[in-house]
Amino acid sequence: MSIHASLKGVNTLIGERSVLTRVERINKLKRDGRFDTEAASVYGLPKVRTKFKVVSGKKAKALENARKEALASKGGKAAKGKK
């Protein structure tokens, strides 16, 4: 059976996801230093916390602006040091 269109959420892609893809899990494990690319298998991966929210709207724009400013300040300092 399918769900009626009026009962579906409008923005089903926005919000919490309860499952990571295998690639996302491996990338997160690599960042945490829990995955060795030489010896580890992609099967039987350890559990990874998946509670995160997708940020959208004003908060997303504010975070993006903050990231750009941080990168610009790092890039500016690096460029000044090289001269």
C-alpha cells in the first residue's frame, strides 16, 4: 500500500537522517582515526553515531558566511606570511 499524498511531509529531505551510507560511515571513521585503509574491510564496520540535523534557511547562510570568513582569514594570513 502507498501513503496518501496529503499525509506525506512537504520537505522529507530536510531534518534528521537515521542512516548513513557506507561511504559516509567510512569517511567519518577515517576522520576519527578508527578506520585503517590498508587493513580494514568495508564490511562489518563499527557503529557510528548518526544524530545530526540538516541545517537550512537563515542558520545555513550564517554558518556558510562564518566558514567563508574563517577561510579568508586563514588564507590572508598564509598569503602574508609567504611574501
